[in-house]
Amino acid sequence: MPANRPLDPKLTSLLENLRSRVRRYVVWDSVLALATVILAAFWIGLALDYLPVQLGGTEMPRLARMMLLAVVAAVVVAIATLMLVGRLRRPLPDDSLALLVERHHPRLGGRLVTAVQLNRPDRDGDSHSSVLLDHVHREAAQAIDEVDPGKVFRWQPLVRKAMVAVPLALLSIAFLIISPQAFARAASRLTLLSDEPWPRRANLEMVGIELPIVTAVDGDIAPPNLVAFDQNQTVRLPRGSSPTLRIRAEAETSELPIVCTVYYRTDGGTRGQSNMRRVGRVTDGYQSFVLDGPPLSGLSESMTLDVRGLDDRLDDFRIEAITPPALTEMNVTVRYAEYLRGDGSGETDMQTDYQSGLRIREGSEVTLVAASSEPLGDCEVVLKTANESATDFQLAYSDDRRQLRLLIDDFDTATTVAIVPRDADGISAQAPYRYFLGVVLDEPPELKMRLDGIGSAVTPIARIPVEAVVTDDYGVDQLVVSVTPSKAEADNTDQNSIPEVSASVLPKVDRDGNATTELDLRELVAGGKLAELVPGGAINVIGEASDRYDLAGKHVTRSEVYRLEVVTAEQLLARLERSELALRSRLEQTIDETRNLRESLNLLRRNFDEDDGGLDETEKTRQQQIRRLRAQQSGLQASKTSEELSGIAASLDDILREMTNNRVDSVDRQERIGQGVRDPLRKIVDEPLARLREQIVDVERSVDDSADAQGKTVVAIETADEVLLRLTEVLDKMLDLESYNEILDIVRELIDDQGKLLDDTKSERKKRVLDLFE
């Protein structure tokens, strides 16, 4: 048999059939593998994308879906390349197929392989018997009818792949039939054709953050400001604030969640959750939920929020905690009012850092410069005064917006400055900065004025000495002492006919505020500055002091009004005589008290004469205490007597000065009062009475030594006798002066009677002359 003898058609048909079956097997195996991978990836992706939604989570992010799609694509390409294209491109030679058949049909005994290999057209040079080859070929053709090509294949891999792919395919078809929209949404999301989320039972919407508005006005409760999240789901809030997170859930077309939960993560690593509070009822188809407690109360750091309600979720909302601007420094510049500045040189009079209790002079121009830690936006500034009145001010900012300048033109009342700094984004401090500025008001001058040597009445020609003490915060501008006739005391005169005439003098005030002047009524009347004064009328003396205050009117202070009656010299002397009589009564009383003092000293002397030898220590101590007490009482009485006599002498001196100031010519009277009474009284006070007081003190010191104390008491008694003697002499002179005054009164009455008689005589003569003409 030649080497190129063709293969039996049966054998050729068997090999071709087997080759076709192998290729179909490869295709089905690859298709099932691809279907399994794609369907498994679809359902796995659907589970990863949708099941978290059912559990309250979120869909797979686009990046995760992209990664899943990339993995599936890579696997599909690998399967297609390796399992399908790679295997289909591999050659299937006849001898390999024959060997495969021989392996599964051992009864062929290698005949099929031998026939195929030895009958290949390109085979030559083999040493074999043609008869034998032909015999083998014939036996192989005869046995081919018993060959089953199906035994060659392992169907388990296809079955396993089909057991996975077919159910997945049927499930996918059922999913497509039952819910084509959900199937399309799943396919589009997994293939990145769409990012539309899965529908939820609940529908939550983020409303925003309610932030309380910080105002500079006390008690002003403004509605909170609703701050919405930006496109990046971020909102900026000030540190230390207590915002309120607000969301709403649709209630008409969606299921309303019972509770919504906020899951937060701070930048510091703190994690936690808080339940939101349902607010009110369903309004306009929505139910509101708020979170107004931790972690938002007293916000201290940035955080990320996720809100969950049923199967809906609001993710990755960011709160940035921003440090609000703070006023780090406050500088106060003051320029005083012009009347306080003297020459007005210089731009400022005081510049200092703000400190508690700062007080500023009235009328000053005050400039407050506040430094901020951050560039400022529009700040809220409120000035509040004690009387709730508004204060005008000017507000300006530096070029870099880091300084706030506040100008108060006319500072005239205590003011509280409240500032709420805000940055360019509207982030404000969580409490206003308050600065209290006290005011130093320019008080009116204080004026104390008295008339020296003038009583309640004056003569028309009197001199009125005036002593004044005037003080002011910033210096006295002028002091005016005026004398004005009083209309009310004019007798038998038309009150409206008396002109309003007053005379004034401007005394000079020294650095200590002391001023002295004299109102000479005689000269004022002679000079035409004052209307003629008539006895029976009255004048008013008043002082007025003013300072340089010029902000709102003038500061004028008036002294006590001294109302002085205008009397004749005789009337004035009569008044003075009554004063002398009162002083004589005081002197008589003082003499009686001095006698009592002398008796007390004599009693103390007799007490020292008593023998203390028979007394025990307690009785001796008690006796010494009694003696010391009596000595102290005697000393007090001596001091009182000295003060009383000094007062009498001062009153007599006032009488003398009043006579001098009223130009009453009574030289004899002045000499008798001054040299006869006043001067002796002063000598008594300065000499024997002062010596008596010292002696009583010595007696008190020597109470423990009876003998020594007795001797000192005797000396004190002798001094008391001397005081009594000299006081009696003064009293006798006052009695003589009283007798003299009585004589003067009789003479005055005689003169008055004579004047009346002369007037009556003149009237009678006029009457007789008139009778002659009748």
C-alpha cells in the first residue's frame, strides 16, 4: 500500500465530527464562563449597591462602581482571550484527535492512531508492511462504528457553569420582567451610565444650620439666621457657637421616619451619634427634625455629619469651626473740651489703653481704636447711656480692616460701648465686647460766703465786709457779690415805683479760692450805683460764682441770701444793747458755774483730809477712783468755763466790729466794751483760768498721794478764787455799762419827746396862721 493512500471516509468523518464538537465545546464553555462572570458581577454589584440602601446606608460611590466595572471587564477580556480565542486558535491535528478517541476507546488498540499517522500525505520513509498497514486500516474502519465521540468530552465543567449561569440568567430575566425600571437603573449605575440613586422609602432633605444672632443690644432676641450648606456640602460656623441642625422629611409620598440619627466624626477623631428631635407637626407635607444639643452645642472643632432616617441618608455634610474675630486691644484717645484746654495746643490730651473704671471729662472728644485678630467685616456697634438716650458716633475701619475706629464727638454721659466683631464672611464673636466709660461731670462751683462783723441789721452808711470761699473742678471764672434793695419792706411806698437797682463788686479770688471784699453802702449810694437806702427797708446781699463751662449753658452758683434790715444808728445801738444784756446773763451763769467749780475743789480737798489708814485695799482703791473722778469733773468744768468765756469775748468783739462797720460813733461805748469787758475776759482765760486747768490736771495725776494732792488742791482753790474775783469785776463793769445804756435810753426818749413836741408846736402854729385867714 502506498504511503499516500487516503484515509478511509469513515475515519475522516469521525475526525471531522470530533474536531467540530471540540470547537463547539470551547465556545459553550467560554460563553458560559463569560455569562457566569457577567451575571455574577451584575448581581454582586447590585447587592453592593442596593443592599446598603435597605440597611440605611448609601449606594456604592462612583469610584467603587468604576473599580468593579474595570475588574469585570478585565476578567471578561481574560476569559475571551484565553478560553475562547486562545483555544479556538489552537490546531486540532488528526493524530491528536485519534489519540483522544483511542484514550476513551481502548478496544481500538491503537489501530485508529496507526492508520491516521501512517496515512498522512506528508509522511514517507517509514519501514512497514503495506499489507499490514492496509489490514490495520481496514480493522480501524470496521471498528469505527463502535466509537462514541461524546465519551471524549467532560461535561461536568459545562454543567457547573450552566448551573450558575442559567439561574442567574433566569433571575435577571425575572428581574427585568418584574421591574424593568429598577433593572435599567441597576444596569445604568453598574455600567457608569448614570449616578441616579436608588429610590428610598423615606425622603430626607437638608434644610441647613440655624445660628443664633449675637447682637450688641441687651435683651434683644433676634430670630436665628438660617445658614445653608454650599455646593460642597460645607458650612462655616464660629467656634463657641451653639447652632441647630435642621432637616425635613417628606410625609406625603414617602414613609415618615420615627427618628433621625446624626452620625458625626470630628477632626480630632471623636465619633458618636445623636438622635434628632421632631419639631411640631407635618406642615406643607414635611416633618421637621432638629439637633440642638451635642455635638453642636459649644462648637469647638470641625466635624463631618451623616444623617440617617429609615433607608434614606444625607452624607458628608461638613461643618468648619472657624475662630471668630476677637478684639485684642482697645486704645482710648481723649481731646478735652476747648474751655479746659487753655491755649488749645496739641491734638490730644490723654492717650491710654482701656481699663476698667476709666473716666473721661465731660465734653471731650473720645476716639476708641480696637485691634482685631482677624480682618473685620461690618461690625455691630451700640452705645448705651444711663438714660437710654442715643449717642452719636462715627465708625471707620483701617485699610487692612484689622482696626476699628470709633469717634464720639461730645462725650457728656456715662456710656457703655458694645461691639460685636464680624469677619468678612459674617462670622461673629459669640458675645459682645463691652467697654464702660465713666464721665467726670463739670460740677458748678461751690460757694461759701459770710458777712464779717455784720448782724441782721445795718445802717444806710454801713460797710459790709464779705468773706467768700469758692472752689471749682477746673478753676473759677468770676465771683460777683451784689447788694439789692428789698421792695417788700418799704413802708407807705408804691411798690412798683421802686426801681430794680443793685450794685455789684468783683472780688479777686486767690489760688486757694479765698476772696474778701467790702460793700460800702455810703459810697455805692453816693456813686449812683445803688438807690438811696431808707431806714425801715431792707437789702439783700448775695454772691454768685461761675466757672468757664460753656457746653450747655453756664454754671452759676448762688450763695445764701443775707437779708439785712436798714435801721438808724439809734435802732442799731438798741439792738446791740439787747445783745449785751444777753451776754451779761451768760456771764452771770458762768460765774455761778465757776463758784460750783470752786466748791467741788474744796470738797475734793476735804476728801483728801480723810484718813485712809483704816480702809482695806479695795476701799482705798474705790476712794482713789472717786477722787480721780471728781478731779476729772472739775477739769471738764474748767474747760467749759474757758470756752464759754472765750465765746462771750468773741461775741463782744462782734458787737464792736458791727458798730465799726455800721459807722456808729460811740467811742466811749467801744472803749468800755473793749477795754472794760472783752479784754479782761480774754486775760482771765489766758492767765488764771488756764493756770487753774493745769493745776486741776496736776491734782488728778497725784491722786494716789493724798498729801501732795491736798496741797495742789489748795493752790487750785486759791486760783479759782482769783478767777471769781476777776470775773466779778468784769460783771460790775457790765452792770455799769448797762446803767449807762439806761441813761442813754432815757436821753433818747427825751430827745424823741422833744422832737415830737417841736413837730406838734410847728403844726399848731401853722394851724393858727391858717385860722387867721379864714
